[in-house]
Amino acid sequence: MAGTFRFTFGPWNIHEGADVFGPMVRKTISFDKKLELYKTLGFDGVQFHDDDAVPVLKGKTASQIQKEATALKKRLDNLGLTAEFVAPRLWEDPLTIDGGYTANDPYCRSYAIERSKISIDIANALGTDLLVLWLAREGTYIREAKDSKVATDRLVDAINIMLAHDPNIRICIEPKPNEPMDHAYLPTTGHALAIGMLTDDPKRVGVNIESAHAILAGLDPSDEMGFAMAHHKLWTVHLNDQNGLKFDQDKSFGSVDLRRAFNQVRILDTHDYGQHGEWVGLDVKAMRTQMDDMATLHLSNSLEMFKLLLEISRSIDEKTIEHYISDRNYEGLDLYIMKHIIGK
Ligand code: XLS
Ligand code: MG
């Protein structure tokens, strides 16, 4: 009945503020400088894309990649930081315009799979057994461009090749219903868990639930988390917030809906999240209006909100909740929770 919470974020969460309609508004902070900020911001773990860990992957030999990843691991050790996961960045390369694992071009599919194997090798060098797959371009702009049954089979084939590449790697699918694609394959936790059952080693396929992605699918993030924990498959989370069904905002945790954030913290704590080494990951972006010297507040604010909501959840009198429930007085329970959250 109590989680163990350690926190991570990815270096892409400290960013220059460019968006689809405007250029960068803040100075670039170097990767090394970003690593030095983690501990001061209260974070002990780092999420990586493959090319965050080893920049400019294309053209590098396996031994060069291994050398650079091993050197990074030493830097992490010196800073007291742990690599949480590695994610192949399969959404920027020209070869992934039509997707990676589900691309219609077999050459592009093989590129995505080879790059995923390299990501696994980098994960090993960094000391993590977790590979996160955000299937950004695995989808379509028009249904007729791909066959969804064939696409599902190709996703299973790709995951099986990754599972065979390393007997210890765990594949953590990060579902999202759309963007950049019009419709993305595996849009929800249920889809991610279901496809895991189709693979050669289902116990090594789990899920990374992002608050905003569940909200974009019209679902409640805490319910998605509870469902995944019932399967023992919630291996990491991406906490943030989202204001309505629009582009993925990656807003600070709790910034739009405190009750929704409260329930995410509560379900994780109730079911001992973290007891098996799971990290609480953030995936948050600073507002474009933030100035250079305030470009990490979205991270410290999100962390502070998590801790405050955890304090509130743990201060609730569980007996009082049980009485409201046994009386089936959910209106009374509703007010009790709301007053607790606003400190009344
Ligand atoms: C999308 C993903 C992305 C990271 C991980 O939300 O989490 O932000 O790059 O692949
Ligand atoms: Mg995310």
C-alpha cells in the first residue's frame, strides 16, 4: 500500500521552445549541461533516445557505438545517475517517413529493425534492460495506405526480432492514438498489452503509459495504469497533462486537471508502483513563453506536484472513504476528496 518513487526525464524535455509555427525562443543547453541539472532538479534517472546517448548514429560501427555508450555510462556513474530506458528515434529519418516496422517498403522496415537492435545494444552498455517503443509513425494518414492486420503482424515480427536479439531486453510499448499520424497503430494500453500476447515471449513486453496519450484516446490515465498493473506490465510512465483533444501538449503534471493527476498518483501508490524498480518518468515541455533562466520549472513543478498529491493521498482517512463507499454515498465521497485536494 505504498509506492517507492524515483524520478526520470529525457534530455528532450529541456528544449528551445520551437514549435510548428515558430522558431526556437531559448538558447540551446548542451547535453552535458543538461546531465548536470538532473540531481539539482531532484531526478536520479535519465531517459534516452538512442541518438541522445550516441549522437549521429548513421555510419558508426558497432564498436564505435559501444565505445561512446560505455563512455556515457561512466559519466552517468560519476554523476550518480541511472539510465532508465533507451528508445529508438524512428520518426526523423527519411527512411521512416512511411513508418518503421509497418512501412510499406521492406528496406525501410529492415532499417527500423536494425536501428532497434542498435538501441538494444546501447541500452545494454548503459546498464538498462528497457527499450521503449513510441510508435510515432506506425500508422496511416488514410486507411487504404496500409492493411491494419498486416501492420499488426509486422509489429509482432519486429518485436520478436528484438526479443531474440537480446534474451534479457524488455520491450515497453508507449501507446498513443494519433500525431504525427492521423491514426496510429496500438493507440491504447489494451492494444499494447494485447500485441504482447502475440509475441514469442509475452512476459517481456509491457507498457509505458503517458498521461496525455491516454487523454487523447478519451481515456482516464489512472484507469489505464490500473489495468496495466493488473497485468504486471506497467514498467514505466510518462506523467504530464493535456488540455483537451488537440496536439500533444506535454503540459506539466497536474497543470490542467488536479483530480486526474491525484488519481494517477493514488493508483500508483496504492499498488506499490516502484517496488520492482519502476521509475516515474516525466514527458513535459516548457511553455514557449518561458525565458531561458526559467526553462526547467516545468520539470521541478511536475515533481513538486507529484509529491504534494502523494502527501494528500496518503493523508486521506481510508476508513472515511470506506464508510462513504459502504453507504454508497459517492456524492459525499466526491466532496470529501475535492475538499482534501483543495486543503479544506
Ligand atoms: C512521446 C514519446 C517521446 C519520447 C520517447 O510521447 O514519449 O516523447 O521520445 O520515445
Ligand atoms: Mg511520452
